[in-house]
Amino acid sequence: VAILFRGHEITGREMFESADKLVYALKAKGIKKGDEILACMANCPEAIYLLLAASKCGAIVNFWSSGFDKDFISEIIEKSNSKILFVTSDEWDNIKKISICEKIDIKIIIPLNEALKIENLDACYGREHLKKITDVYAHGKTTITFLDFINNIKDNRRFKIDKINLDDPFTITYTSGSTKIGLPKAIVHKNRAYIAIARFHDPDLSRMPAMKNMRGLAHIPLHSNTNIASAISDTLCQRGTVVCEPIYEANSFAKILALNKASFVLATRSFWIAAMKEFEENEKLAREAIPYLIVAASVGEDITQNEEKYINRILKKYKAGSTKLPFPLSPVTLSIGGGDCEHGGLFFTLFREQRECLGFNKKEFGLIPFQLADIAVLDGDGRECAYGKYGRLVANSPCTMKEYKDNVDANNEFYIKDIYGRCWGDCHVWAYITRKGNVVIRGRLGNEFKLKNGRKIPMFKITEVITKTSKHILSCETVLAHREGAEIIVSYIELMPHTKILEKDLVRKIKKQCKKEVSDEILKKMYFTIIPMGSTYELTKSGKRNIRALELKQTDNCNKLY
């Protein structure tokens, strides 16, 4: 089985046959090598057929989302000069009123409800999100269903397939858009990127488990390169089964795990934390979901030790991976994945906590770079930092993007040179390299407080001081904000579920620790707020914490630390 979609199994043979039909349907509409195809889709089998077909005929698939800014969507469509749009019914319901969509020659609609009706879904599994299209032709003569589109071609022999190279552009995906909400940057990747990352995940190179007979969950939005490279391409290359999941919501994530019973799952820390909270409240759901889980990987943003310990505690409690792995590998602990969308997957660390307990590293194990990645940590002058010293993480690999599409300024900022003139792709994060060559990543560059002497203090350093004060703290996000025109530092603290510590006792501990480790200049600027029990951080559509929203949040209710 190559693809599993809500109970519907699709074999490798069926997958390639459908993809080949799509190749010829695209050729019949004049699609040639280098042409862009627009795609606004949830995770579904047709998205994988489109990837395979584009790879075979040399087209470039531009995956975007209806959640983008409406003017930005119009700009994407106009610049693509595309004749064809593939869209799932849930996304079509959101974009059909955008006037420029009418200018696209052919709109191919994939009604999700038709594929999902074989599964007995109730509201909690997301039925309300899957809009039914009773008659797609009612939207105009340029609208057609996917099956009608691929089944119209009777004679394939008259179509010539162009020769495709590894360095040909293949996809346009988008950054998470966490800094400019709704306006992410478009990233162009080559064919080589997806083949290389899958090759270097092979068990003989990575020492990771083989994916054969395992399920990889594809639930991250398709406009993210992480989903296409790691969840789809990588799983298929290793003969695993891609589980396509059209719903992407933190509050539904626990139920999605139970429904799909996946072995390999990539998700943000916020999704994992939401699932663990649900499992604590619903043991039956936990026992249904977790035993299949061999690799639970946190991706997309850094994760604190307290968050990792909380997730691991629940994974261990319900014996994650126990139906697949023998003791002592079971229960599974959280793995940490890495590599931004620009670079693809560069890092992976399996069973991190167990390795640390065995004495691999007394401090932090960090992320293991794959052999395909060339990495360095640079200081402000472009020199490589000493082991253990924080600086700017840079990298190069076959998976690094070709370019930002139509964005010269962003390209110029992304590619930087060290003192030897070597060109690197900027990961734009604070990191250091351990003596074993592993990478420890902490926080995004640009989120720093500038002292009077010119020195910059990253916000993650303050977050680390606060989180280690008490085991009762689950998460902390520290941002720069403004109050009465002055710059201040605000820490938003989330407590462990069901914790019984009194707020005054917690604040006393935080004050004591900060007094020890934080300078007086910073202490005077520090404010905090404790998130009410049962609440959590607002997330962006990519599933990351919305740091921008915290920066802009009203600070009237924040408490001064001193």
C-alpha cells in the first residue's frame, strides 16, 4: 500500500497508473516542461499523483493556501501565468469568490467528501470542514472533477515526454509566514532536493528504522516543503505508506493520530502538547493512538526541555511504539527534526532523551546533521564560532532551495559569505555546535534586547532562565513589546496541566532565579503574565506559536517582575 486515505488503500501500481493518466491529461492541455501548475489542496491522494506527474513531465507545482492574504493569492495566480488550478473542495469553498480565479482556464476540483464517505466520520474528526460539492459544473464551464479530467484521454501515444534533469525546478512551496502573517515567501526547490533527502534517510546512512510497512502521516499543509520532502517523498522512497490527512488542527490532532495509526509523525511542539493534554483526559484515545507511534518528531520550531519532558512522560505512560518495537526501544521518546523550508530536512535525532540518559552527552545531545549537510556557526564577522559558542547557523546541502521566487532582496539576504568567501544559506537562528558535531538550536535571530553597551541579549536566554526555575512551568515565550512608548521584555508563561503550585510561590522562584542570572538593566525591563489554566498560545496556520501576536499584544495586564 503506497497511500492510505481515511481507510481507502491505494497500491503503488494504482498510484503510478493514476499519475501517468494525469501526465497525459496535462500534456493534452498544452503543459510543457517549465510550466507552472497551481495547486491549493489539502493532503489527499490526488496531491501525490500531481507531484509524480509534474516530476515526469517537467512542470513546476505551485502549492499555496486559501489561508494566505487574498491580495497575495491574486498576486500568486497572476505571476504564475498558469492555465490550470488543482483545488480540493474545502479550499475551493474559500477561494471561489476571488475574482482572478475566474481567469484560470481549467479548475480541477477534488471533492474530499466523495473519497471520505467510506469512513464513518463524526464531527470531532472534522466532518464539518469537508464541504460537499454537489455539482462542480455549476461553478462554470471551466470547472471539472479530477476523475473526469484524467479519464478524458483515450490515446496516449501522440504525447512526447520531455527529458527531466535533477537540477530542474520542481516545486514552489512557502515559508511558514510567522513574521508576515498571510504573506509568506515563495521557495523554489529542484527535483534533486526530494531525492537527496530520501536517500540520506536510508537506514544504512542515517541508522534510522526502515520505513517499509510503516505509515508516515502527511498532515502538515502542502504548501510547506517539510510535508512534501519528509512526510511524502521520503516515506514513498523508503517504501512506506503515506497516510494523507486533510485536517490540520491542534485541537483535532489526538483524534487524527487515533484515526490514522501512523508510525512516523512530524508535527510542531504545540500540536504534540495539545495531543498529550487530550490523552491525559482520554486514556482510551491514548491507548488507541500511541502504540503504533515509532517516531514522534517535533519540527518547525525549538522546544524547551520542560515541554520535551512532558511529551515524553505521556508517550512512556501509554507505551508509544509498543505494537511495533520490542523492549528496550519501547516506549518511544520524542525525536527532534530540523531544517527550515529553505533547506529541507537537515537534522534528525532519534530517542534523544534515552541517549542522554545513557551518557552520550552530559549537557545536550543536540540535532545530528545528515551527511548530506555542510553546516557552520558564524559570528558577526563571518568567522566560525568555537565549540559551544552561540552564533548564526548556516548550511548547504542538495536539499537547499534554488531561490526565493521573484524576490531578489530576500535572495540577497539569504545567501551570505564567511571570511573565506564561502557562500552559505542562512538558517536565521541562534545555535552552537557540540564537540561531537551535533547542533543545538535556540530561537530566531532578530529577537534580541539591546543593552546600553551595544551587546544584544537573545530572548531565548531569558526563556531558559525562567523555565528552569520550576518543573511546574510547561512553556515560556519571551518577546520584545512596548508599554507607554518604551521597549519592554514580556514572558508569557504556561503552566503544566493540573499543576497545584500557587502563583505567588512560582513568581517568588522566578524572581530569585532571574536575580541570580539576569543583569539589573534587563530586570528593570522584565514583565510577565501567566496564561490561565486550560488556555494556551495562539498558533499561526502553520502550527507554530504566533510570536508576532505576542509582540503586538496589549501589555496592560502584564506584571512587572521587579
